[in-house]
Amino acid sequence: MTVPRDDIRAEALALGFDAVGFAPAELSAAARGNLATFLAEGRHGDMGWLAEKADRRGDPQVLWPEVRSVIVLGLNYGPAEDPFDFQARPETGNISVYARHRDYHDTVKKKLKALGRWMADRYDCGIKVFVDTAPVMEKPLAQRAGLGWQGKHTNLVSRDFGSWLFLGEVYTTLDLGEDATEIDHCGECRRCLDICPTKAFPAPYQLDARRCISYLTIEHKGAIPHDLRPLIGNRIYGCDDCLAVCPWNKFARPTEERDLQAREELTAPHLAQLAGLDDAAFRQLFSGSPIKRIGRDRFLRNVLIAIGNSGLPDLAATAIARLEDEAALVRGAAIWAASRLLPPGELQELAARYRRKEPSEDVQVEWAAALEDLGMGPKAAEG
């Protein structure tokens, strides 16, 4: 049966997708090799699910043996605001552009399911739909389908939408052929590599997630390594620097998808207000947002790191208030924030007040490190 790709493309665009491409259900040996190297070197950090499902991630037909073609869909989430505005407002927290609105997984999957139902009814074919929570190497597939290319920051770059495309896939039993693979247009540019605050790119087209601010503030569950904390600045959920600096963004445009337009309260939230959130208030503020998934404690850890980086003594009281938080992860971050904003004598007084009753070994380590960093030495750190 000959299936007109133009009809599928037209239906996808009518559903609100901004880019559509077709690829065979296979990945190159190079893509599989890059994944294997990434995992073998431990660059995935705490993301064990990447290794656990590597076989399915590296081969679409292991994920679903009946698949013949992949339709790759892109949804523009280009911001209307300047992603770098946060740098001039240290009293606020910067939330990645992708998380300032409704959870994109819901928005993309709704459209994918609608396209899948339409195809199944019209062509009597098998269908499976995926967003990035499934073991799919979506960026190599998107390049194979002609939507863009994997830039030196390892994310997809589009000539039409810059670095601002959400991706989703429809796997199908139909043989739909393929669109022309997009070639790499990065040239000699290395702006995305040079701007990374934590130097998370060991080489062009390679990412060490363990140093990536998006990984540290979203995926990483424990305390953020001390040497990376000052480099995070006031980024409290994700980081857009490598995406936002891409010169191909000159062709990007703000999204027209209402669900992906920024909520005002998430564009420049005040750190002091965020630090006061209890679990119920956290859930209410981030209802329908991807931020809700990391939980209140991890989020406040990020907020307190930002407070410590703010250089604003007025925020010291906010950090001190969290020294008695129920979560050890939050208390530990509060110690670091306070140590960055208070005179040594005041920090030592706080240590004398709180250390003796601190039950967490991890938090005790934070106290010792904070005092030692201020030149008080191990004996002073013992309180």
C-alpha cells in the first residue's frame, strides 16, 4: 500500500506541529557507538535508566520489532523573552525556558496521540508514540528525518527554529521511506561550548552530564558538588546558555502554542519567596509543570545555591531560616548559602547553635566544610 507522506505531514501540521520528517526505523553505527562511549565513561551520572535500556535506545526495532518507519515531529517552544535576562537579576531564580509553562510532555503527547489515531483509522497500521521519557534516541532520528542536526552542544539545531524544538516520535508499521538527512551547519562556531559555566563539554559533540547544570539541578538527587556550586549562579532549574547563544536562533520565533508560553510567575521568581515554600505550596505553584517532578527538597536545594551565589546580604536571613528545615538536603544547602553571605563570626555562632543537634552526617560535613572554607580550620569546625 502506498501511503502519501504529504497527507501525514499535512495532518501533523494541522494538529499544531511545526516540523515533520520521516526516517527509517534504524540508527547508524556512529549513533550507537556514541551512546556506548557516553555510558562506558560514566557521563550519564545518576541517570541509570539510560544504561538499563541502552539496547532499546540504540535500536528502534529492539524497542518494537514491527516498526518500519519513524515520523519525527517538532514543536517550537521559542521564548518571547530574552533567556539571558536573569543575569542582571541575582535576587531572582532562573528557570529553563522549557519549564516556564505547562509540562511539554503532556502537550506533545496529546498531539502525537491524535496523529497516531488518525493514521491508525485511515491506514489500518500499527502505531506507538513516544516523547523523551521513552528509550528513543530522538536527536539522531530527528537529524535522519531532516528536522535539524545535532550541534556541538549535542542538542538539535534547526535552520528554522534554532535550538528551540521539542521532539516526539510516531513509530509505525508503515514503510514511509525517508526524508533527506540534514547536514551539520555548525562550521567553526563554538559559542555553545565556550559559554558553558561548568565546562560540561569535554569536546565538540560530547557532553559530560555530571558537570551539566541541567543535570545537576534536575536529575541529580544529592548535594551538588562544592566546586560546581559557584558556577551555577542563579539557575534553579536547568540551564539554557548553550541553547540561547546559538547563532541559528536568529531564525527562531516565539512559540504560538499557548500551553508553551511562559507563565509570568515562573519567568523571574524571587528567591526569598521560593525558599519559603513548603511541600503543599510547592505542589500548588508548580501544578502542571515539569518542575513538580523533582520535588520540593531538590528544588529548594537549587534555590539556596542561587541565594548563596547572589552576593546579596539581605538574603542571608532566608538561608538561615532553612537551617531547621525538615530535609537534610535543604539544611545542607542552607549552610552553604549562609556561609557565602555572612561574616565568619556570625557563621561560627550559627554553627555553635545548630551543629550539636544535627542528626545528619551529610549536614555535619557541610558545616565542617563551610567553616574550613572560611579559614577557621578543623578545630573551629568541630564547634
